[in-house]
Amino acid sequence: MTDSVLNRILHVDDEPDIREVARLALEELGGFTIESCASGAQALEQAPTFSPDVILLDVMMPGMSGPDVLRALHALPETAEIPVIFMTAKVQAQEIEALTELGAIGVIEKPFDPMTMSGQIKEIWDRHVVR
Amino acid sequence: MLFGKSQSTAEKLRALGAAYAASLPGKLQELETLARPLSSGGPFEEVQESLEAVRIVAHKIAGTAGTFGYQSLTDHARAIEKSLKLAIEAEQPLTAEQTAAIGLQIDALKNLSAAKPARGAHADALYEDTVAKAQPTGSVVLLAPSGGATELLVRQIEDAGYGVNWISGHADEVDGVVAGRARAILVHAALADGFKICRALNEVFRKEFRTSVPIIFLSDDGDFRARLRAVRSGATAFVGAPPQASAVVRKIEELSASMVFAPYRILIVEDDDMLALQCASAFEGPGYATRIVKEPDELLDRLQTFDTELIVMDLSVAGTSGLDLAKVVWQHDEFRDIAILFLSPGPEFNIEVLKIGVPDEFFVPRPIDIAALRKAAVRYLADLRSGRRSSNFIDLFRHLDRVAEATTSKQTPRRKGDGRGSVAPGPDATPQWPLKVLVVDDDRHLVDAMAINLSAHGIEVLKAYSGEHGFRVAWEEHPDVIITDYEMPDGSGDYLVGRLNAADETREIPVIVLTAHTLDGRKDYALEREFVGRLGAVSYLAKPISLDALVAEVGRIVPLPSTGSP
């Protein structure tokens, strides 16, 4: 059962610039608690201890890709239920469909707008909670 | 604490943007280095690794740059990524032409990255929004030198209930947004170049910001010469010998009561949030009223409810194009007087718009130079209000209307469909006989051959041998279908399709495009997108054409008695 309050977000992206600006957007403008990871492996390590409400996952990363990380998260009992939102520069309909079929609750397009990013995540979250 | 948390966030965003800007040359250098082996001309296996590496770096830039205000970099990087993705999927090395195109894209990235992201990027937008909202409505701007006398004057004006934005330096420090919202601007003669500043402010506020914010000149002298200089500098009023706060406040109240406020009304059609903000930031201040339309479907409703004088239209809008949206506007007589400034991502986007007669001055390049956008808009709007000109398209429409009036339409135009080749003759599309098909090609033999075949099916064939000629015949005869070569030597096939699409009377006539630009005579997606998607043709046929296929294609659009329904 998903907790209906969104507070903790684990953000995974190999680009340090993006991690910084997302942290600023989500912490200062969105009021969330953020933990950032630079790789999929790091995310798998952090997720059980940080216990995020949602994981914001970049699709194209060196080593483990976003989909690889999602599969690994789903395979672990303590992280299997954590909802995942993908972030990707590919936003063609069939690609979004493929990502949601993997089990993501939503997809955010890159480049994102730091001013509206929190709102986008809240919208996806609200839709997810209602389901 | 005037701005609070938002300002500090804005400052941090600005700092992150600056750090990203500083890192860009390194990223682009990496991209250029990785791309170098692509020009080797070797087989796919040899360059595959480089293709992948360049694609990943381009993907990263595409996904990041726009977040920091470099939307154009994102666009160019996406184009690179796309070319490489196609090559990788096809397992083909790049052609020399493709490699050169990628080189040009990288050059463009380097040039664009050298420019500071346009004002109005997220941080700036947030900052300006905060400044504008935080400013007390009853404020004045005071340009006066530092010193005890000025401090006293500031306190006394504040005591009278006005916020004072005191600038002791140069006029460049005046924030247009703040000053444009002020009750008055006070300029002290003791400031170096006080008279010049007064004149410059007058110029800016009257002409550029479209406000009638009074400019009050203050001077320690009260003689005739000082007053005269103040008047010549464009000041609205003079308080001198020396300026007493009570007299200044009285003058502010007196003048601000008669302020005229007739803002220019500008509609911004932009689906990209950041670009929309950039555009809107060009029109900050009380001289402008702006509305943003992000969803193309909302355009007409917004035009109805917002008494628009000028539309700023991005030529690149997701799912459609700025030109298509402009055409939607032009279809409505009541909106034809509204001028449109086109935001152009590149010269290639302008071609179709130029073809229908829109002058160069109505294009503003992206990335947006805020000052240039405002200047282009204000120049046009000022002329429009003063009656010196009408809309940028009105002459074009008058011309087309004259031609339309002179043409006796013999048939009800057939609907062209949605521009995706899905023309299905509905119950109201019953053709009137004989059917008329216009064939346009510079190859007269081919025209004759097509004519013979179409005539054999009972079709009346009209012939033309150039785009200009074809357009004239289309206007006069209003055929049921037009078949035109696209690549005529003088480029007039392209011209013809543009003209047909632009004119009300010919827009609905289904067009079949003939092209020799196909791969081994096969259809391909890029051409489909170009001719059917972008140009709005109902279909295209690859040359050399099969005359039977041509007749079948016409029959698909309009039922032929000899071929039956399609």
C-alpha cells in the first residue's frame, strides 16, 4: 500500500549538473527531502536505507541503465514496492509506453524546467496514489 | 527581506547556470574529439564505437542544456543524436554529407554556447517575477547622488507613503520593470549627466516601455535656464531651488493621477515553458499586457477573449507548426488584422513563411534576444497605433481577396483532410463531372502522358508547366485535384505548394506531389513526413511514375467512374 504523502525522493542521475539543479528544484522549490545518487549501483545501495517515497531515475546512464536499475529494484523485497519515475530525453509515445510497461509510474522529459519539476512529480504521484 | 527565499533560490539557480555555462566548452570539445573518427569513411564496424560515444554525449547535452536556458543547444544536440541513432539502427556509417552536417551542428553548438543564455532563463525569470511582485505599487525611482541631502529627501518621501528606489549611480542601473511600475521617476540635476539621463529615460519609457510614468527633474537651482533644460530633456515637471520633499510629493500626486495606461496587447504562442517565459519577459512592465498560449487548441479561444494586437508565434510548435497555426488565424477574417512576429529556430523554418509574402522584419531568431524581440514588437505596434501601417499580412490578403473575387468558383471546394493523407471522400464530397485535374510539371512530355491517361478516365485535364503558372490555373479553374512535380528546376514546385496552402481558395484542393527524391523509387518515411506531414499534400508518388498508379491515386481521392470507388 502506497503512503499517500510524498516527501522523500531518491534522485539518480550520472550528470552532476542535473543532480544539483534537481536538488535545488525539489528541495527549495518543492519542499521535498532529497537524496542524490550518481549511478544505478549507488541507488540500489541507498534505496533500502533512505526509504524513498519515489525514485526519480535517469534512463541513460553508464553501467546500469535506468531500466536495469528498475528491474533490480523490483527484484529486491525491500525496494520492490518503491514507485519509480523515469527521466529521459526520449519522449516519443512508444518509448514512454515501453518505460511505463516496465513498471514506472510516470516519465518526465529532459531537459526539465526546474520551476515546474516539483509540480510534475506531484501530479504523477497523485495519479499513482488514486489508482 | 524584500524577496525572501525565492530570490535566494533564483541566485542559486543562476550560479548553477553559470557553472554549467563554464563547463560547456569542455563538453563540446569532448563531443568534437569523439566525432573526429566519424569522417574516416571506414565500414560501420570501425566507427560503431565512435557513433555510440558521440550519440551518448549528444544525448546528455540534449537532456541538460535546456534546463539551464540553452534550449537551442538542446535542439542541435538532439539533431546530432537523431542522425547517429538512425545510422546505428541501420548499421551504416555516416555519409560524407551526414558527417559534414554533424560538424556544422557541433559548430553551431559551440557558437551558441559562447552566448550567455538569454535573459529570462529560469533564474532570471524567477528573479524578475519576484522583483516585480515585491515592489510596492506606490513607489518612486529616485536618481540622485549620495549625500545627506538626498538621504533626507528619501526619508521625507517615504514618510509621505511612497517607497523609494534610490539609485545613486548610473542610469543603466535603473531596472525597467521596477521603474515602469513606479509612480514617478525623479532625476536630480546634481547627478552627473542628469539632463542626459532624463532625456534617455524619457526615450526609453515613452517609446520602449510604453508608459507615461512622469519624470520629475529636481535641481538645486530654480532659475529659468535650469527649468528650460529640464523641459528640453523631456521632463514632465520641474521642482527646484532646492527641491522640498513636500513640493516633490505634491507633484508626484498631481502627475500620477493623470497617467495614461494603454498597454500593448501581445499574445505569445509557445509550447516551451522557458521560451514562453523569455518572450513574456521581453514585455515586462505596465506598457504591455501579455497572455501565453501553450496549447494550439486554445489559440482561437484566446484570440476571442484577449483583444490581441500582435501575436508572437514560435515556428516550431510540438504537434503542428507556427505557420499552420498562423494559417488557422488567417482563416478568420476578424483576426486578419493581427500581425504575427515569428520566432524562428533557424532560416530553414522561415522559407515557407517567406514564400507567402511575410516580410523579413517579422522574423525574430531564436535563441531570443529579449531586447530585439521587444524592439521589433514595439516598432510595429507603435506604427500600427499611429496608423502608419496595417498588419504584416493585410496587403497579402487584399491581393488574394481581389483574385478570389475575380474568380467565379464553379465548385464547392473539397476538404483536404488533416494533411496526413487520410482523405476519404465523405457524403458531401461527391465530385461534379467532369472532374478537373491540374497537372503541373516542367517536363511537357510527362504532362502530356499524364493528361492522356487521365483523359481516358473521363477527366478534364488542365496543364501548367511551372509553379507560378500552376497557381494561376488553380486560382482560375479550381480543379478537383492538383498533381505537381515538386523539384522543378526553378524551385517552383515547392513555391506552388506553399502558395496553394496559403490561399483560402486553393488550400482545400487535394495535392499529389511527384518527386524523384526517393530511394530506388520506394516511398520513405522522411519524404512522407516532408510532403504529407509538413506541406499538407494528400500523398506523393515517386518518379518515374506509373501512369496506372497515378490514376489509381487520383481515384483514391475522388471516385472515378472507370475505376470505381477507391
